[in-house]
Amino acid sequence: MFGVVFPNRSFPMDMSSFSQIDTTHWILDMNYFVGEAYDQVKEICIFLLNEFSLPPDKVMSVYIQSPGSPFKYCGAVYRGCPSAVLSLSWPEPGGQMQLTSDSIPLSAKIGVSIEDLSMVPSLNVNQQQRIEHLAMKVGENLFNFMQSFCSTDANMLVVPTDILDRWFKKFQERAKRDPEYLKSFVI
């Protein structure tokens, strides 16, 4: 039905790597995959194996859970979007219950769930938040650059007229030199 890849960390894995909870839910225990370094896994690529994996009115949603925290939505795939690379912004671990009733340490988990397609617009709020965060980080970078060239005049910033061109050129050069630079702006 589905497969996943952790970019730069794994080979493709099918759903048999997950524990099936019921007919619409699967869990991957990150302790078995990476141990306590789960928070170093920053992305997951999920894909449908074929166009018949899901009915047209369903989506396959991905959730993450740090030890002791609630599940957090990351994104979804469906027939119209059969694969996606999703950022994994792990929630802070929960303070209560660091052990299960069997004295086994709680672990981070990735959950996959089949849900109604009508849920996608309300669930994709996370994508909008990432775009807003990216815009804020780029704006902050521009502001910091401008501040280094400006003077103040009655509570106003006075900057050279070519400041935007200079910033954009520097921004582009840095992005070409360091492919990881733009990733640092994303959540």
C-alpha cells in the first residue's frame, strides 16, 4: 500500500516495517530504527505503491510522536499527490511517564493513518506554517543585512539605495555555495 524512505538515512521500506494497529493505522517505533537519536531524523518521504493503494476519497496521513508527547500531524499523500517529502519537526518529549507499565522506555513513533480526503485542507495547516516561517526567516536575514549598512535618523533607518540588490546577490551566492543554507531557514 505505501512505502517510506528517510532521505540520506535509509533504503526504501514498505509497510511491513511498520506495526499494523488495525486496518487503517500503522506505527514505526523509532527505537528500532535509530534508537534515541530519533530527533536527528528530519525528513520522511512517503509514497503510495500504485494508484490503487487508496480509494479516491482517502488520504494517507503521517504523524510523529516524541516519547510521552501527543501525535503531531506532518502531512499526507493521496491519489492526486502520491508522494511527498515531509519535514519532521519533532515535538518536545512529554514530562510524564518516561516508562511504560512494563518498565520499557517510551520511544518516538511515526504513525500512518488512512483518513477522509475532506480532512486534507484542514490538516495541511502545517504546510502554511512552514511557508510563513520561511518568509519570516528570509525577512529577518534581509533586516539584519540592512542594519549592518544603515544609520539612524530620527527613528528611521537610512540605507544605501542598492541595498536590496547587494543583499539578494549575497543571498544567492551563499545558497549556491552551501546547499544546506536554505534548509536552515525551514522549520
